[in-house]
Amino acid sequence: MLVAGPALAQYIDAAPPPLPTAPIGTENVGDALSRNVRILAQSPRDYAALVGAGRAALATGDPEAAVGFFGRAEDASPKASAPKAGLGAALVAMGEPARALPKFDEAQRLGAPLSSFAADRGLARDLLGQQSLAQSDYRLALIGPDGSEARRRLALSLAISGDRVGAIATLAPLLQRNDMATIRTRAFILALGGDADAADRLLDSSMPGLSRSLDPFFRRLLSLSPAQKAAAVHLGVIPGSGVGNGAIAGSSVGLPASPRLAQSQSGLPDGPSLSTTSDSTQPVTGDRLSGIEDILRGPAKPAPPPVVIRPVPRTVTAAPAAIAPKRVWIQLASGASETALAGQFERLAQREPAIFAGIRPYVTNVDGRTKLLIGPFKSSEDSRIFLENLADVRIEGFSWISPEGQVVRKLANP
């Protein structure tokens, strides 16, 4: 665990404090945000916790909160590069690349390695229609902390520039992984190259049914300017449509969708870039404490990362025991108390509402234990795909097939 840092006055004109470190072992971003917020509740000026909370907030899809945390860290240690780079990344996620670039410049002057923020600076340049500069940054980021993400962004930028062959070649080292982010990136590359039908087929081969919702988006891409294409595939903002698609935003390449962008009613401007008239010298936010105090007063409730929902189990009432057919389910937990299982499902549903929306829990008794289930699924393949959704947000489960005649019933008062 991190400990409370020195007071604010000790940071002024001093060497930058050390960067935050995560506890030993695996920690998801929601837990990291909660841990750092607990530290800040006791020590609001703890630099390491502020930076850690900013990074976690950004990863959970809340760049506005990230701006608040990074802004506080910047105030605590003006000579530190990490808050500057973090503010730049958050502003990019909010769709304000012109305001982000000066922050990246400051981070570089303060000694931040280019590879540590080049992927985010590259995205800012992509959003401004500066594809060549963006691609140079992405190549620098290939040796950074998330080279795979930089590679996906580089491939998309090349596709936006019209270099489909180069885009596919750039993405090739990741294709053998067959992960969802890379598959979606490849689908966008095909659509950017004018082959929406191939993009649909690729998605349907991995995520059946998703192409129905994304096909109009794919076919709209060709009519957009380069800057608008970048905003569409990275942030899910489609000009003139009146909406920002949070399911598209971030899910293609791992960038969290900004809640503000996802709710936008204006889309992008018709010109070649985003925020080109913004005053880059204006403050990052009028009140850096806005919203953060609410988080510090209560338990952390991080926004869930955007998740593209794949096959959703149908809500079907189980048949009587005598005729109950064999069915495919996902088991989330087991125990002796249905009340405890109901509470466990409720906590999961509150933590990941995007995944559990419309899903009801079921229970069945086997060998004196009660299984907590969701489903039923049409096939084992469908359950496998949904398990991937759960794994994306670090929820464990496994497929379980109820034998013929096994009574499975809805869990009361979930």
C-alpha cells in the first residue's frame, strides 16, 4: 500500500516525487482507483495517490475525473512530468487535442521519456488531422509501456491516410493473438479502406450480430475527413449524427470513452479538425476540485470501462424438473446461502452495469450447494464469448451444463 506523502509546501521547487507504484500482485483499475481514493481521503495532497487515481480514472473511462486528480498532482509538484502527461492524455480522451498538445510539450521539457506519452500525443495529432506527425509519435511509442496499443493506433492512422496495405502489415504481429481489440481494429481498417462488407464478415466471425449495429458506422466512414475518421474510430464521435457511440469509443483500440463525448448531441465540426479554435493557454478546468470532493466523501464508484456486449443470454423461465432440458449456463459462484448469492450478484451488477444490464440470476441445487448462474445460452460457443466479456473486467466464471431434468429457477429478490 502507498503511504501519505509530504505536505504541499515540501514539493514546491523541489525534485519531482517518485511515481506511484502498485501493490504486489494483480490489481484491476477499479481497485486501484478505490485504493488511491482511500489514501486521498486521509491525505488529500499525496502526490503518488493523486497520479495513481488519475491514471485509474482515465482507464475506467472518466477523463473528467482524471483531469481533477492530475490537476491536483500538478499543483502539488509543478516540476513533475507525470501530471502533465496525464492531463494531456485526459484531454485527448475528452476530444480536446489542441489543449492537450501543450501539456505533452511541458511533460517533455520536464524530462518525461517520449515513449511514455507518444501514443497519446499521436492520437491528439490524429484528431487534428496531422496523420504524418501522429504516425511518427506512434512509432516512438512502440517501445513504450503499451506497444500493442501504439501499434493498433498506428495501423488505424495509416488506414486513415489511405495506406491499407501498410495498416494491415503494421497490425500483423498482433493478429496471431486473436484478441478482440485487434479484431475490431482490423475491421475498422477494412471499413476505412472502403470494404464495409469485409468488415461486417470479420466481426460476425468473432462477435455474431455486432455488425448489424456497426454497419451504418462502417459505411459512413468514407465520407468523413481524416480528423473526423480518427475521432470516429477512437472516440466514437460521428459528425452530424447527433450522438457519440460509447460502444464504439475505445472498444476498438482500448481508449476509454469519455462520458461527455458519449452523450454529445453535436458531433464533430464539419471542418478538418477538432478544437482548432480552443485557447490552449486557458486553464485545464475552472475548478480542479469539482467532482473530486464528492469522490473523497464517499466510496469510489468508478465508471465501468466501455464494453461491447456480445451474445446476451435470453431470460427464459426454467421448465419443471420433469421436463427441464439440458441447457448451457455460466456459473458465477456457489454457496450455501441464497441470500449471500443474491448479494454477490447485486454487487457484480452494480460494478459492471454494461455487462449485466437485463440479465437475471438463476440458481440450482447440486450436492447440497447452490450454484449462482446466468443464462441460459444457445450454445457453448455463446457462453464462451460471454465469458470473454467477463474476463475483460476480471470477473471469473465458467460454463456449466445443466443435465436434463435439473431444476433451475430464478433467484428471488436479486
